[in-house]
Amino acid sequence: MTHESLPEGHARVAADAAARGLAVEIFARPAANSLEEAATLMGITPQDIVKSLVVKRSDGTFLFALVPGGRSISWPKLRTVVGVNKLQMPKAEVALEATGYERGTITPLGSTTAWPVYADESMTGHKVAMGAGEHGYSMFVDADALVAAYGAVVADISVPQ
């Protein structure tokens, strides 16, 4: 499938991936009621699903925090790595405005603004599933290639849920 034939969010993801030389596999998936159900539907473990979280800094700029399933942002750890005293999760409409993606579809790929990326160290070393810019779709991408494509900061930024 060419990125011209994909819905608008997919097209942005595919075009950005191509521009970065990053191989992604975008695929339709049924709705899931839990992380475990989503992982089962995709034939992977919950830890292989990476959440792309939009985080707002006190100066009004944003960053992406990539955190594997079953883990949450550790705010003290992330603040230390970013070098700030305050970070917060913005409201859904603010995240949409900052990225062009609705919650549940967010990915750094194709974001309307290229915010810095911070990846939890536990997501590296294998293929992961992420949002693909449209509801009902996900993508597979090599985590290390994604980190390299963005020059992401890799650090311990999460804790088990």
C-alpha cells in the first residue's frame, strides 16, 4: 500500500518514516478493551506495545515520552532526564493541537511538530507496536531504528504500573 492511498494520519506516518529511512508496517487491528487484549490480537506481549505520550513543559513546549505497556512515566525520573522541575500530561485537545493526532493514535512519526523524543530504556532491542496516526490501526517498528531516527534520549523514565 502506498502512503498516498492511506488515510491522512497514516500518510503522515508513512511519509515521515520514509523521509527518515525508517521501515514501518502499518496494519488494521480490531478495537481492544485492555492492553492484554490488544497484545493478544497482535500476537505480541503487552510490553511490546509502546505508548507515545505527549508531555507538556512549563514553557508551553512539548516532548514525546515512549513507554512500554505495563509501565507508566516516572515523573521524578523524567524531570531529571529532561532537566526541568515541572512536567504534566496535557488535556486531550491540547495533545491533538500539539501533534495533529488524537490520543490512542499518537506517534512521533508525522507529528505536526517534531518534538524531542525520550524513550524508556526497557523498550529497546526489539520490534514494538505503536499508534499509527488513525484509530483502529497500529504499526510495527524496530525500537532501536526509531530511537536512532529521532536521536531520542534513551533513559530509565518509567516504573511498573
